[in-house]
Amino acid sequence: MDFIDNYLAELSKSVAKLSRDDLMKVCEALMQAWRDDKIIFIIGNGGSAATASHMMNDFNKLTIAEGKRRFRAWALTDNVPLISAWGNDNTFDWSFSQPLRNFMRKGDYLIVISTSGNSPNLVDATKVAREIGVEKVIGLVGDKGGTIAEMADIVVRFPDENQGRQEDGHVIMNHVIAGYLREWMKTV
């Protein structure tokens, strides 16, 4: 029980330290994306790819308000054939940047989920999004933030050194953000 108690106690401490102001900045940016009818692209690797898919699901379904236009979110993580084609035929570093070249338009938004913030494919995708004219890059990162924290317009760090708890924190961030957007949609 020591591991379980310690893990959960540390997670609770980290959640308590999570920046509410930074989370609100994300919510405000995504509300603007909705107002402007822009697409929110979401990317991540490994566990963060699963969180990207989960976030897309919550943005597209959980936020629905009767009679209102819907959020448009797309997790590029969900197209394994395209990801593996770029990885196999060219380089995994292009797994998200090249699909962004196909689908992203000026003014769209990008959410990058990463515990390290240093994955080459996420950094390359962020650079390409800037070339296209992304409105905002939102980085949900671990405690150090890495290169993505330096490149993003809005950064939310999960203040914990443990990678597993950072991933837990990103799922919590997703539920806070999507839940906030759901409540907001009832008022517009």
C-alpha cells in the first residue's frame, strides 16, 4: 500500500499546485476558436496520443449545446495509417507536421500534449503550424516543459517530476477544460 498511498498523495499535491490561471487562458483561447469557427488540432505521442484522442472526443461531444454550432477538434493521433506511412516512407518526425500541411488553415489552433516537451515530431509540427499561420499553440506539458513550452503561446505545466503523474495531470486538464467549455456553451 505504500506505493499506492504515496503515488496518490503526490498526485493530489501536484493537482493542488496546477495553475488555474493557465487553465483559464486555455479555455479563453478555445472559446475564441469556437467564436471564429476554427479547427482545434491535437497531437501527442504514446500516452499523450491517447489523451489527444480523449480530448478530441470530449471537445466534439461533451461540449454540445442544443441549437449551438459545435466545437471542431481533430486529433491527428487517430490516423495510424497516415502516421506510419510518413514514419516508414520518410521520417517519424513528420508524422504530424505533414498532415497539418494538408488540413490546417491560417487561424486554426494546435494543442500539443507532451510530458517532455522535446519530441522531434511535436516540435516539427509546431514549426509547421507557425508557418501556416496558427492562431495559438497550446502546450500541455510536464514540469520542465521542454522546447514545446518555449514555442507555445499558452503553456500549462503539470508540476510533478513523475511521468505517469504528468500524464494523469493531462487527463485532468482535459476534463477541466472540456467541462468548462461545456458549461460556457450553455450560456452563449
